[in-house]
Amino acid sequence: MNLIQDWPLIAEGPAPLDDLPAPRWKHNWSTHPESARRLFRLVCLLKPRLIVETGTFEALGTFALAKAAAQNGLPARIFTVDFDGDPLFDCPHEDWAALKTWRSENLQKARSAFPGVEIHFIEGDSREKLPDLLQAVGDPWDLFFQDSMHFTAGIQAEWEIMKPHASSQAVVVFDDVCLDWKKLPSHLLGRSDFCLSFVLGDALWGRWRWKSTAQGRAQFFAQRVG
């Protein structure tokens, strides 16, 4: 798969996700249906064997990833990591408790519907859990879906952990990121936007090719070159 050449298929191809669970969280934070469809198309093209997701939330993205992996008919493992609570957002404890229940239900629904796909949920701070996970798994990852912390320092911390373990043509998808390129001057001065930092760093010398879209939840895709 070539991210640039196959982008029209990822952006607009078929994605049978009528059975995608409906979001139930009181705030509109779950994976957007169009974002889920892009993930589905990507997995069908990439055919990843090892998928890592951060930010399980209601597990809607996990469901889309698992269904596409099952359609590929190849052995696949999904490791999804999340930590309930948000230091920047005050939410009652009972709301987080309800989220745990819905997430558990959706994960079990995916496991039952797609038994050929291993789905492992890991609870905790991704910055603490990812190093041990990658060491235990041993194999390089093919797809990393980053959908937990949506601030530059948090995303960068996860990426620095994950990057050395990427397979030769791995794809990473950063979800719900800033794609407002009108802020370019301030970004250049402060390097405060992760996408721009990625373009000026990892992608600058051709090590990663990238595409982005603001449709649905804004997403930034990148594929390792060689």
C-alpha cells in the first residue's frame, strides 16, 4: 500500500460499517463515523498484523479496526490503551463509570463478532503502558491509531515511544488534531502544533509520507518510507 497513491480509496472507498455501535457518551468525543470509515478502508488496504490504539474510549474505533482486520482474513492483533479521566475537564465520577461499561460492552461485541482478531484492552496512562507493551509483544507495529491525548506534548510523548518500533511500511493515524494551517506563523515560532512539527521533522527528509483531512474528526496520516 502507498498512502499517497491509495488516498482516494482511503478517503472515499466502500466501508460497510452499518453495525458500528452508536456513541452513548454525553459529550461528542467518540470516533466520528467518517473517521471510522477511513480507518476501515486503511486496514483493508494495509492489511496490518499488529495494530496499536491509544484512546479506546467507547471502542468505536476499535470495532472498525477489528471488522476490517477480520475482513482481510489474516491473523491480526489489536492492543488498545486508555486511561479514564481528563485533568483539563471536570466530569462526574458516574460518567466515567458509565463509559467503562459501554466500552466493555463494545469490546466484547467486537470480540464476539470477529473471533479471528485478538483484541486486548490495557488500562492506564499510555506513556507508561506503551514501553512495556511493545517490549512484551516484540514484533514491530503496522498501524498506530493515536487518539488519546490531543495536545502536542502528549502526542509527541506517545510518538517518540512508538516510532522506533514501526514496521518498514507502517502507518500512523493521529486523530482529532489541529489542521488549521492559517496558524502557520505561530506554529513556526512556537512549534506548538504536532502536525507541523511532524512535517518539519519526520517527514522533511522523506522518511514519512503524509496526508491530512479535516472531514469528520480531523486526521493526520503518515506512512513510513522504506
